[in-house]
Amino acid sequence: MEGSRAAPRAVEGVVVAQLPSALYRVNVDGREITAHLTGDARRNFIRVLVGDHVKVMLAPGDLTRGRIVAKL
């Protein structure tokens, strides 16, 4: 059943708020989603600040949650 999963969507957005527990509020196409950093970004101490442009992978089941994969 490997092919039954939907692929995550990659979108670009702007960080508008930093929340507790390493969560971020990201504005994507006029709507706001909640996103967290990938483990790779945390291990390499990538700092994400309000106003940064980021690339977010949206969860296929819930389009209001995502993972920040790159800082642009």
C-alpha cells in the first residue's frame, strides 16, 4: 500500500509569528497555517525569525499544518 499515500505539497510563505514549542504561524496565499521546523533544521541550528520567507511542506490530510523545510 505504498502508493496510496498522497504526496505533501510544497508552498512558500512568510513567517508572521513565533509560537511556543518551536511552532510558527506562516502566511501562505492569504491564509495562516501552523508549522514546525524539520529535524535537520533544528540539528543545524537554523534560526527562523518573523518576516522570513520559508518553504513549507503541507500535510496531505490537514492543510492547516505543515513543516518548514527551507529558509529562502
